[in-house]
Amino acid sequence: MPEIAGDWNGFIDLSADLEEVLIDIGKALPPWTVDGAFLAESTIEQYRTQLHSAPLFAAFRESLLGALSSANLGYTVVRLRNIAQRLGTDDAFRRLATAILAEVATPFQPFHRWPLWKEIGTNPDANPGLSTGTGYNAFHMDLVNATQPPDYTTLLCVRPDALGAGASILSDARAAVLRLRPSSRSLLADAAYRYGSFFDLSDVGEEYSPFPILDGEPVDLGFVRFTAKMLAEPGLDEAHTRAAEELADQLVAGQVSFTLQRGDFLIVNQHRWVHGRQPLGTGQRDIVPKERRLLLQLFLRDAGVDRPFAA
């Protein structure tokens, strides 16, 4: 992979020369504008012009898109640590991250109440299993109960857990499904599952409740609509519960994990992978709020993906 250092392991490390170019570009990028929920096309064109002017960028872009293809790995972590050290993690850095994401698909924010980048902080008083909690955040895809979930979810690390814990976990949902018995897969294709509320959202279709876990046949065309939290929902019969639990076990058996550091940029293809988080370190109340773990989340819509959405 030209301009990508090291053997391929899910992480993309930029060459020092490309880092220098991107630092200069980050300083020069204008503020973004949005059109409804989406990054405005005028901003995308401005950012693209700047990035494509860098002679080393084309090889990086090729590696990025190749890694995220559902036919290949389906996720990657772009290490922007040195750039974060030089630029900080405020406006210039976030514009650069947004510009890079716009090369993958169109950035958008489906939650009306949040800006383009949604903060995921750490709240010791929150339900431990929530994204802002301190406990184990079980495997899930984002917006599982929407007919058109985001095609990609992204997490940008501003501050890792000061106690060194909170590893990100990922699992290949398609591979997990293929390890199941045919009878379990048949049950997972039934519209029998429910989770979550649906309000104050845009550009993710309609509410999908109940929904099938296997949304589309063959499995490599649709989403694997999984969230472990749906197993606690009332009204799910024993057979469908057991099939979902079998899938949950396979997801855990096949998981990969890594701890994001400041400037690390996780991008996940939701057509293939589910994600979650290991517990944060014990003692979060002893850490001042401004030093607790902080991630930024942004979603992507790929207009070119052919997917069998529900009517």
C-alpha cells in the first residue's frame, strides 16, 4: 500500500510526508456548512479540491476505500495521532477528519438535536451499558430500528480513558451469521425483534418495529440488524430469543478489540460489522470531567449502496 506504513492489520498509519501535507491542509480548510442533515455539497467540493491537490493523498484514499469495502475488511482505524498533536483536536482537526470522511461517503447527522459531530462523553451516573456510560457496551449497530440505518458509523478519539481501559470491540456480523445453524438463521430472518425509540430523526427512513435481524437475502446484501439490548425487550418468544443469543455468542467469539488513542479515527461499515466497548477503568468519578474519555461520532450515507430496505 503506497504511503501506508507497516503490514495491514486494520490500522492505517500515514507517512510523515503525508502528515505534513494534511496538517497544512487542515489549517486552510474553511468551516463546513450543512444542507439539512448532510454536509453541504459545496463544502464537500471545497474539501475535496484541497485533499486531491496533495500528491500523496491518492494512495491513502485508495487504501482507505479498499479497507472499508464490505468485500474486504470492512473497518479501519486511521491513525491521525501526530496530526492531532500538531493541530489539536478542535476546529482545524475536525475539518480535516470531515474532509477525509467525505471521500468515503456523505457525512450526515440524523439526530436533530446534535451538530454534525456528536460528542460521546463519559457520565458515571449514566446507565453503564449506554455509550456515555462506564460499563460494557454490548455489540450493536447504530439506528438498528430505522429502515435506512447509516451505512457507516465513525468514532474519533479526542481523549482516551485516563485509566487505560474502554477498548473498542468489533465483530464481523456476516461471518458470525454464517457460523449459525440454518434453523437459527431462519428464525433471525423473521420480523420478531424490537429495540429503542424512534423520534427526532431524519434521513434514516421510517421506524422499523418489529424488524428481522437478517434484513435481506443473501446475508451479504443487507444489514445484520443486531443489538444485544433487544434481548431484554418484553414479548420476545423463546425460540427467537435463543437464536439471537446464539448469534450474540458467535459475535463475542469472533470479536477483535483495540484501545483508541487521541487522534485515532475508527470507521465501521455497518453492512458487515457491529461494534461496542469494554468497560472503562474503575474510578471514573475520581477523574475530573474535562479529562474523561471523549469520542466524537459522525455517520455516513453511501448513495451508491444497493440495499434491500423495508417498505
